[in-house]
Amino acid sequence: MAKLEYAKDGRLLFTKEMRDEGYTILAPNMLPMHFKLFQKAFALHGYNIIPLETMGREIINEGLKNVHNDTCYPALLVIGQLIHALKSGKYDPNKTALMITQTGGGCRASNYIFLLRKALKKSGMENIPVISLNLSGMEKNPGFQLTFSLIKKLVYSIVYGDLLLLLSNQTRPYELVEGDTDRMIEQWVETLSQEYKSAKNVTYRRVKQNLDRILKDFASIPTDRSEEKIRVGIVGEIYVKYSPLGNNNLEEFLRSEDVEVVLPGLMDFVIFKVDNRKVDPTLYGGNHLKHAVASWFENYLIGWEDDMIEAVKKYPQFRPPARFSDTKELVKNYMGYGNKMGEGWLLTGEMLELVHSGCENVVCTQPFGCLPNHVAGKGMIRKIRENNPNANIVAIDYDPGATAINQENRIKLMIANARRMKKLEAKEAQKKSKKAPAKAKKTAKPSAGTK
């Protein structure tokens, strides 16, 4: 068993010895498709990370035992899931570590890690180290390092994951053979995971080639697109927005309602976090070296976003995602770019982008009591509707006491309203098409008389 070492602030460190001994590192799973690729990338650098996929009320109950129920709901779920896994008996407590992300901002997410350590101590498991995954230089561990090579693989995983997410959501509702889309996802996740093992496949050129190959394969899936489904977008606090555990399997529920799910990718959120570092010196003053580094990294990420968009444009059956710069521009008359706690202005921007792109039906997911989400999400819905009368947005709260059936009933009402609006638009279009020939006939008579 590895020797325990502590930092000056008293926290237990994840050491090189622990990494070399092959410690199992448990992590919450927010985006199942992306995290499978992240897992492979970490494995190639010596980290045995297991993304947890457990579901059920027992996880919420475990969270309630260890975290005050007034705490951020995602924190309660993440901590409950990790403690539940440790108590399951599947993992050796003497060779297990935990990992969670830290944003470094004013959002309560920055404090998850301290709540988790408190929960571990309460459960008699304080000898299990907790690793902070962050890009802000917080909580360093001798046995864990984000090298350039690892960061590059993680960025590639975001690009691949976002493309697979986009294509699957635009293909699954129209597939002729049920399950074709899911089988294609599994095939490509496995292919990409295997490719990471060879350095020649972890290059800009290879990733660009793979984007085209993925698009070609999804375009080959037999579909019937003669009737476009109602599109419903999902926005909100990042964990509840993406995690099936956090949103009571929202995507699966929407698909059961025969709608096309529109879910913004992870890349915009990552660029948003880097962009915050870039604008800080301008808004508040500070280190301009950080501004320069953040600007370079943002341009690097935007370059990948542009490459993906251009690749998708080659296939007319698919709609490319919006550019980050376009989403940012839409927010200009709604709120300032200094609003960056949690999802900040990006949340408002994503709602606006969905509405402006024709996806006027939006579910805004928010943890109950999440102040940034209530300001930039629920708080902006009225103004968005004032400027976009067709916007059909519903805000759904998620907390330990909220029942799925109440949440689903509110979403069903939103979908029913969307179907009603679609019928009205179809009737209006039909009326206009009937009037068009008569109008053309009237304008033809004066011309003939003049002649």
C-alpha cells in the first residue's frame, strides 16, 4: 500500500507511487460518450479512471446523508455517487482515489471538493485521496499532471464527442432501422479509443480525416427525413444539462415524445471558460500574460470548432453547430460579458442561438437554488420572449424532492404547445400558397392590356 503524504494545507495527496501502483480513480460521468474517450486518453498516461454510470434513488439518499439538502444539487449527486461507489465493495479503499473538476470561479462548483473530503471523513474514508482536475493551477498533486500531450488528447476527445453527439441527435429520430445510430456511436467510440494507442493517430491531420469519416458513416445510415420532427433544445447548468443522473434521463424522455433533441456541445463551454480568462484583464485589470496565453488557447479551440463546422457543412442533411463568436454576439444586448459565474452569459446565449436557428422550443434545466442559473437562465426568459415572440421556453428545477413525473408533465405541456404552433404555421403556409396564384393572375392583366 502506498505511503500517505499530505500537503501543507493538510489535504491528502495523490502521489506518484499511487499512480504507479495502478490506483483506481473514480470520477462522476457527466457526458457518457465524451467520458469514454477521456477514459482512454487518461489510461495512455497511466491513470486508471473509471467514470461512474450508476443511477437510482439510493445515490440521492447517499448524497443527502453527506451533504446539506440546501447545497447545490449537482454537488449532492456527485458526492452521493462517489460515496455510494466506495461503499459498494467493488473497489479496494486502499487502492482507490477520487477525481472531480474544479472551475476556480465563484460558482459553488469550486467548493465541491471540500464538501467531498468532509463527506469522506464523515464516512470513515478520509484516507482516500481526491484529485482536482482544473486548468487554474489549484490543488496540485505529485502523482497527477496535465501534460500538453494529455490536454491535446482531451481536446480531440471533445471534438469527436461533440460531433458524435450532434450527428446522433440529428439521425436517431429519422433512422429506418432502430438502433443503427447507437451501433454507429459504439463502433466509432471503440475505433477512436483504439486509435489513441498510436501516436500517428493523435495528430491534426488524422483528426480532420476522422471527422470526414464519421460524417460519411452517419450519412450512410438509412433515414426517412420527409417529415421534420419538432426540435427541442436543452440548456442549463452544465451537469444537470448533460448528465442522465442529474436530469432524470431527460434526453431519453424527449426521444420517447417523438421529438428531435438539440443539445449544444461541450466545446462552447470550454471556450467560454477560456474566454473569461481572456477578458478579465480588460474588464477588471490583472495579468496580461494570462490574457495572452488564454487568447492563444481560445484561438486553438475555436480553430477546432471551425474545422468541425466546415466538415458538417459538406453534408446538407446535417445542421452544423453555431460558432462561439456568433453565440457571444447574440448576448450583447442582453447582459455583459462580466457575467460569468456558473454558465454565465453563455446560458443566455445558447437559448438565443437555439431560438434564432429555428429551434424555438427549449428546456432550461436548473438545480434548485442555483443563483447563476436563475439569473442567466430563468431570469432572462421573459426578455428573450419579448424580443422573440415564438420562443417556447420552460424552466425545470431539479432537486432531491422534485419528482420526474412533475418535471415531465411540464415538458409535455411545452411540447403540446410546440405541436399546436406547428399546425398553425402549416395552416398559414397553406393559405398563402392558395392566394399566390390569384395574386399572380391580377398582376398579369395590366401588363397584357398595356401591350
